[in-house]
Amino acid sequence: MIDKYQKIIASSNDPADIAAVLLMDSDFRKDLEKYGHHPYDVEFFTVDGNFNLAISKADALIKSIKDPATALTVATIEARTKLACSGARYITTDFSKEPAIKMLGFLKEENARTKMGFSTKGETIYLVSDRKKNDPAEEALPEENHDNGENATIAIEKSVSKGLVATAHAIKAANGVFAALIESSRPNMLGFDITTDSEMDEKDFLFGQNGYIAIITVNESQENEFVDYMFNRNVEIMLLGHVTKGEIRIDDQSYGFVSELL
């Protein structure tokens, strides 16, 4: 979606104006309605009444990424993150219909499915990055700081299976953090109050491809164990904010209420 509005994003200095344009996009609003009826990142099905499987999809045609190999890598991470956020363990990838990528995952139990929509006011929101967290005592080369998202997606899948998260939603590479937050708001019409990364341009943080691959919410009883688990797995996470009853606030600025915007 963001690809269609690159000129507007580049020319505007007000993230609220950009957000207003994106929220009016007809295709995006159709996707939001789908999440309202099916609040999951994947499609589920059962084989022979015993095997609970999940299918995730991602598109490698991302106009803002010029290199086809990079676009394919980004789409692969996105598809695998969708499986992880749903609680499914990765099985295999289908590249037969590129640029569309499909992945198959397995769930131990049907009730292990994890929803993507914010569930309760007050839950804490975290972002998960595909970058590895650096040890200050080590001199890591830039190429050693990435593993195509595998470490992060496995950590997400494990934290979901351990019951350390309340909700989990993959960030679509072609949409960005802001759109993913709105998608998470739609199922239960809950809002969010967040603070963007002070070391990153606000527009790039909200509307760009910045290495963040998932939005995780945790309740009070889960938070410490979740943070410790991700730290021990060497996964970079960012404390983003919290879920609200309906207002959307970014860096202390109100963007309105979910009930009015959606």
C-alpha cells in the first residue's frame, strides 16, 4: 500500500496527514474488514481431523525494493513471521508461484491459534526486529547482525507457544508499522498510545521498511518473562507503548479514535 503513496510520504512533513491518506485507501480498508471477520495472520485448516495446519502468504513485488533478491528475502521473512505470530511451526516453503510465496506451518493443537488483534486495554506493545541484538563487548560485522529473520521468527513462535504473548501480528513489508498497528486495532476496535524511535525519522519509522517484523502485545503477568526470553535469544525488541480503549496517540499527538477513523 505504501508504494502507491511514496510521493505523498516524501512531500509531507506531517505524519498525521500521511496517516489520513493511507486510512482512506480502499484496498487497505478491505483488508481491515477481513481482519474484523478473521483476526489471524494465516489461514487454518485441518487434515484428517488430526493435523492442524496453517498457510501464510507474502508478495515479493515490493516497488520500493529495487533488488529482486532483497525483495524475495523480505517476503520470505514476512511469510515466516505470519506463521510464527499465529503460533504455527514452520514446515516448508512453496516458491512455485513467485512472486507470491506460500509457507506451510503446523500447530500442535487447534486452540493454540494466536490472534493478531489487540485484545485488552492496558496491554504493553512491543516491536520485534529481524536484527540481532549486539553485545557491546563484541565487534560484530554488519552482515553478521542478520540471519534473514530466522532467529527472530523462531523466538516469536516459541514465545507464543510458551504463552508469553497476548497477541501477535506480522508487519507487512509493503505497509509498515503504522498500518500494522491499525490492522491490530480493527478486530476489537481498540487503540494505541505509542512513542516512536527517537533515533529514526518518524516517517521512516511509521511508514518505511525499517527492520521491524512483528507487533507483540503482552499483559502484566507475561511481560518480564517475554522480555527475558527475547533478550536471551539475542532478539532485538522495542517497547512501543500500550493498548488504549480507542484513542490513537503517536508521540503525544492524538490521531483520533478508532471508532471514528475505521
